Amino acid sequence: MADDPQRNFRSAYYEKVGFRGVEEKKSLEILLKDNPLDVEKLSTFSQRFPLPSMYRIHVWKILLGILPPHSDSHALVGGYRREQYENILEALEAMRFISSSTPTTEVYLRMFQLESQVLPRRSEIPPMEEEDADFLSISQAMEEIVPKSLEHYLSQEEPRLLNHLKSTGALAQLPYGPWFNRCFAGTLPESSLQRVWDKVISGSCKILVFVGLEILLNYKIILMGTSRPEAVVKFLGNIPQENTDAIVTKAIDLWHKYCGTPMHSV
């Protein structure tokens, strides 16, 4: 659905009076009526706008390939997926990898390993294969690239803060693992986290850099007044949860500022 001046005026008006997302919700509903669904358009929509909570899980399943683009197959494929889940669960229980007391997160990990045919033997740690070494090399490179990106954008937005973090030694100790490896799970509350994951699942991991950047900018005064790296790490590891929605909104604005807006019409 191509953009038009009347639609843009309505969107601006709705946002001004506090009904941001009214037109976007209608646009998403139109996209979800397509059969087959246009996954590229859904991905672009997810990058341009926050997904309405009532449609979020459904859209995530489509973008992740859990459900196919053909809407008339969703009920059938959904049944197959549930059966697949139950079969894997029973197999892990039979092999005594999990029990009724196993934490849910560990259950999901073991299910992923079994489905990917990388489930280790219980009695031994398998030797590292070449594919594992390749994965680790790429991971180590990403651990260097992502912080460098954050440093670059911080130099553009607030060079004084960057210099302060460097001079105190705090820059190297920022919580890159919880932020980037866990995609802010455990850092942001669920309501804010969902909006970040909308972008990640639709194909833009770079949003994570801008969320980290906005956290630093938002707490600039506190960070500038802190000279001990361990105090910075402690604060950023437990940021206040009251204004995280505003942080994510500003992070998305920064993401659009530096990376542009997806141009696919919705």
C-alpha cells in the first residue's frame, strides 16, 4: 500500500493527539490479510513501526519461519509444530537430559541442541570441531566490532562522555555481554524488550547498538559523575526500569537517523 499525503497527515494528527499507531495497526492488518503473506513487507513494517501487542507473537512466528507465508496452512502447521515440540520433549526426558525440575530455559537449550543435532553426550565434553572453531572466531570478531560501533556513534552524539568513559577505564568494562549477546534480556523489562526484539527478529541487529548508546546518553549526568569503572558497571547492570520505554523510543529514532528508514511501502 503506497504512502499518500492524506495518510501521512492522518498519521501525524493521530500521533499529535496521543493515538500513535492507529494507522500503522490498520496497515499491518491489511498486510496480514494477504495470502500468501509478503514476509519482506512484514519485516520492513516491523523495522519501521512498533508491532501491536495483539499481533506481535503471530508476526514473530512468520518472520522466524515457524509459520509459513500461506495463511490457510497456519492451523495445520501449528499442529505439526506442537507435535514436534512434544516429541522432542519426550525424547529428552527418555534420555534423562531433563526432568520435571529442569529450568525452562535449559529445556529450551536442550531442545535446540537436539533439533540441531548438536546435543552433547552426558558423560563427556566433545572435542571442538572445525565448525565450532569457525563459530567462535566469528563470535570473537563480533565482540570487537559491536563495541567499536557503539564507540563510533557515541563519539558523534556525546564525545565528552566517550572521553570520560575512556579516561576512567569504564568503556572497556561496559556490560557488552548482557546487552548484545542477550539482546538486553535481563536489562530491559518485557514491555520495552519486545519493541527491541521486533527489530532484531525482522533482521536488524544493529538496533542493539543504539539501545546501548541511548542508555549511555540517558544516564550521561550520572556516568559523568562516576570515576570508578566498577561503579559504572554496577549501575548499568541494574538501570532504573521506569523510563525504559522512552529509552527504546529514542534508540529507534537514533537507529533511523544513522541507518535510514526501510523504504519498502506498507
